[in-house]
Amino acid sequence: MQNNLAMEVRSAPRSRCRLDGAVRYMRQVADCRIVNISRTGMALELYTAFHASTGSMVTIENSEVGLVEGLVRWNRGGRIGIQFRPNSNSSAKVAAYFRNFHQEIKPVLKR
């Protein structure tokens, strides 16, 4: 991705997916759907209100990926962007997901 505004941008390409899960922050738990994932992060679509500011540490639980931790990079419009913690546990779980479970999801409607 080109960076014209000297902004920090994602470093890995994301793949579309549709995986149901839950995101936790302190005592909040919200059901969500993982809409895209990469080796460095994921985007979630939230089903309920979720109040976590940028920089907050959250935990995402999903049957295919497992339990991963990450930082909130953005939160707007019912969606939230997560950057995985740079530890071997998270990266190993995401690598295993891509190796064993991932199937690219294509849009149903065409423009």
C-alpha cells in the first residue's frame, strides 16, 4: 500500500474471510465476525457496541484461529482493526490458520 501522508500502514496483504468469534476488552465481550486477516492483523465487524480505544489490548477468540491478543489500531462504524502482538504464539496460530483452514472468500454481488 502506498503511503503518501507519512502514515503507518499495514505491512502484509489481507485475505477476506468470514469467521465468527468474540472480542474481549477488560470486562466487555462482544460477538464479532472476522472479515479479513493477515499475518500481522485482522479486521472485525462487531455485532454489538464495543468500547475500546486505539492502543487498547484486546483478546480475540475464534475456533479456527484460537485465542490471539492484539492492539486496537482503529475503531469506527461498527468495525475494529487489530494488530497482533508481535510474539511467537500469535504468529504461530495465524500461520497454522492459513496452512490448515483459510479459504479466500469472494464477494457475492458484483458491481
